[in-house]
Amino acid sequence: MSVMVFGKVHKVIDLQEATGALQAMLDKYVPGYFSSALAQGHVEKYRSGMGSPVCVYCIQPERVTAKEDKGVKDMMYYAGRRQEDDIRKARAKEG
């Protein structure tokens, strides 16, 4: 499903709130995939390859629209999928 949300946006400044929001997304979309919870220190110190920090924004919805999309099955999370297994498969393809 594809969703578009329109409303007022603000940047989440509190590190604990930002980490909690990111963990909630991981729990919803890839439950059990990572072997430990997201650490606040990781969120605070992480930088992308371009040097950008993690930013979390909160949307106060005023209007929401949605449509269904089937997606690519091989790229989707499934119950029992683990990060370790994906890493092992990627390494096997490399060498």
C-alpha cells in the first residue's frame, strides 16, 4: 500500500523520541530481523556516506490518501527473515 500524508511537519529534536519512533518502524515492518534494539548512540552518531545525520520528522496529518501496490516479492520482509541470513547470502554471491 502506498500512502501520502499531508499536514504540518516538525523535526523531532529529542533523541529518545527519535530512537523510539525508528524502533517502532523496525518493529512494525521487520519484526525480529535485527538481533538487538536500536541504540540511541547509533542514532546520535550515525552518518550516511554523504555525511548526513539521522533526522526524524513528525507529521500532524490533515489529509491522507492511499492506494494498493503489489510490490516486488523478493525484496519484501517475511516472518523469519533475519539480517544475518541476508548478509550471508550477499557474501556468498560476492565470492
